[in-house]
Amino acid sequence: MNFIPSTETEQEDLLKEVGVSSVRDLFNDIPDSVKIDKLDVEEALTEFKVKKKLEGLAAKNKILKSFVGAGSYNHFIPSVVDHIVGRSEFYTAYTPYQPEISQGILQAIFEYQTMICSLTGQDVTNASMYDGASAMAEACIMACSISKKNKIVILKSVHPDYREVVKTYCSAYSIKLEEVEEVSADEKTAAVVVQNPDFFGRVTDLSKIKEYIGETLLISGVIEPTSLFVLKEPSAADIVVGEGHSFGNGMNFGGPYLGIIATKDKFKRQLPGRIVGQTTDTEGKRGFMLTLQAREQHIRREKACSNICSNEALCALAATVYLSYVGKSGVNLGDVCLQRAHYLYNKLLEKGFSKVFDAPFYNEFVVKLENVRELHSQLLDKRIMAGVLLEDYYPEMKDCLLFCCTEMNSKEEIDELLGAL
Amino acid sequence: MKVIEGLKYSKEHEWVKVEGDIAIVGVTDFAQEQLTDVVFVELPEKGKEVEAGKNMGVIESVKSVSDVFAPISGEIIEVNEQLSDKPELINNDPFGEGWVAKIKIKDPVQLDALMNHEEYTKTCEAH
């Protein structure tokens, strides 16, 4: 097919048809205050100068020892991940879904879906979403569509940034969102949203929550998915959403990340996004293709419960390669994260920090110490990022620090942190 | 194309079979031909009040998604659960095993607004 740009006459006809006088009028929804006429940027530099400039910027970076998690986790990425993801057959800005030419990527997505289902204890998942937060918001819309109710209850122990994204989506869908301290549900509630382990690292028994809320749907967020290597699969939840970047994708300054959403077979028609299925071709050979497409907005139009018609194929591929590579030794990796975090926790208590919660934890926990903000900043001068100051998210949690350990924090590094206190 | 005498038809291609104060509703042979292979039927909810001309369910085929409109107002008293596992019944037997729902007729006068088989045949031929 040739690409033929529209002529001026054609553009005028199109504008007339939709009833506006100029292309600019199409952007009237955007407030004038944020519109710009001309970008104030310098003249283009030569490649040589650009390189120098970027090197100068890079030199300003401080390499820190990080004990920060809170939604973004520093995990080792085996080199095999980049080698495979970087292959030209895969490395494209476009997600090629056509079965005639894309059996490779479709099979990879199918394998990804299989792994996610196995890790989450759910029956069906999609080819991935933009990130964990938007996956959580999509799950809320999905729950309202399943239950035909329009109230969502979300625990305050869910990541604050995730709650903001959920709030934005819900407001556009006229969904009533209630933030609560304790799990509760009435007959108007479509779903209860929890995070496990929660923002403070606490591990909960999802089956007890599900038992308590009964018919109301349970959406469980898994934001540190390596926890699935050691914890019980969240099969008690009706919808599991998650952030998958821990699987072979870098922290990337917060994105691109990998949105996970999985659910029970009976809810598959409300699941947003692309789904790859396995089939046989006319010669009886195994093949892969998109399936259940009538859910999606290119067919279902305004009745579709999501506008997602894409996925993050490259991030999902990285996760697939990572999970295949880690295999059953993932259990050991999870165990290392858990042991290191518990080692640090116990040592901090010995050093005079006090405990804040009694619940079991995986690789994140909260401790408290007077004037901890000052200590936090002193440690930063020593190039140690000692957790997250929770007061910034929860004003009532003054002097509380949220720590995280992964396999990247060696015992020596943890001892260095303890020594610097 | 099959059109059955004695049934009532809507312009959205649903058929209605009146049995006392109950209307059995399905989609016509013409509709199923247009839809091609049906792969999923979202059935109306039992006990729900539906309004004539308003959406009461959805039929998905391999090439499209279409609404099923209630040809008449009333309460859904029964739905064809078989369609959940065998949506192809709509293709194989649209006037029989492929029925969609039974509605308790609220206002029998609404039946007069529907077409008879001859009028409906003409509508389809005009397509």
C-alpha cells in the first residue's frame, strides 16, 4: 500500500466535514496555557559536541548503594536478556501481530502468558500492559464491567502512586473510589483492591480477605513480582495485576515498565488488551495468533471495556527470557532477597531502630528512628540511599523508613550501611 | 434465507414468538447469515427489566460484535443458557434451539409495532 499524504484541498474537506476551521481547532481541548507556538531549543549540535555534552551530564551521576524499593527494584539482568531482546527480529518499535509473518514474537508472547499464569495461579492473562499502575486501573474498570457495579474500595497500603493512577482512571469512568484502612465491602462494591506484599512490605493471606468479602471481586497487586518465587501464588484473587519490570527489565528511571494482568477463565471476556492463543494451521502444524479479539475496541468500539489495543512486547519478551533463564533457581533468588532483608532488619533493630509492624515481610520492611530524615541525608552524602522516607507519602508516618534488599545488596554492602549509621 | 410465518419481526432482525403473555426472542436467519460464525453470546440477565428497542445482549462473531435489542418491553424470565457453551446454535438453528431469551410481555400493544413475516421479508430483500 502506498502512503499518500493528504493534499491541502483534502485537508480542508476533512476539516469542513468535522466542522472545524483549522487543524489547530482540533486541539481546543488542550488549555492555551500549556500550548506553545515555538519550541525554545538551541541550534542543533554536531555529533561530536552532543557526545561531549552527554558525557559531561553522565559524569554528574552519583553511583549510590541503593536500599530503595517502593515500586522499582534493582535486580540483576543476565546478559542473555539483552542479547535476545536486541536481535533485529525482535527489536522493533512496532509490535508485529500478524500470524503470517510473526510466529516468533507471537510464540514468545504465548510463552510469557503461560509463565505469568503459572506464577500468579490464574487461568488467563494478556500479552502485557503499559505498567503496573495502569494495569491496576484497568482491573478496576474490568471489575465494574463484570459486576455491573461502580464502586471500588482500595486499601491505603497500596502504593500511593498506583492509587493516583487508579483515581485518574476512575474519575473518567464515573467510578466511585473509596480509600480505606481496613478491608470492607458492601453490596455496591465491585472490587476490593489490595497489594501483596503491600507498600510497607507486609505479606497478607489473600484467601482470608477473599473469604471475608465473599462475592465482591478481589484485585491483588504484585508490585515486586520476585515475591512470587517464594510466596504462595495469589490464586485467591479474582484479578491479579502487577509490575513486571523486576523480570529482566531495568529500573529505567520509572519506565518503560511491564504491566501484568491475569484473571480467572470466567472473566476472560472482560480482560483488556491483546491475547495470544495457540492453534493449528491448515497443514495441522502448531501456530500462534491473536485470539478473543472481539473484546477489543477495534471490533467492540465504544462497548469495549478498555482502549488498550497494544502491549509492551519487548518488555514482555525480556521478562520471558529472564524467567526462562532463571527457571526454578528463581526460588533461590527470592530466598536471597528475603534473607538479606531480614538480616538488615534484625541488625537495624539491634542498632536502636524500632519496629513498626508485626506482619511477616518479603524483601521490604519499615523501621522507625527519631530524626531519621537527618540520618537519611547524611547517608546520602556517603553515597548510600537508605530507603524511602515514608513521611513524604504518609504524613502520619514521621521518622519511618521503608527499606528494601535484593540480591544486588551483598552482605558486605549491608554491613557497610550498618557501619555508616 | 428462512423467514417463518406466524412470528413477529423487528427491524433490528430479532424474531418474537408469542405464547400467552410470554415472548420468546431470538435473532433471524438473515441476521445469523450476516453475522457469520457466532463465537460468543452475552446473554441478558434473568430477572432484569428490558425496554423495547434497547440493548439486552451482545453477539460476537468471528468478524463483528452486534447488539441484541429487546423487541418488546418486559422482564427477562428465562435465557438460553445452552448458548454459553454452544453459541453456534444461533447459526445452526436460529428459530429453534438458538433462541436467546423469554420476556414476560408488559404491554401487548407493542407487538403491533413489529413486522409480520411478509413485511420482514421485504425489509431483508431491500438490503
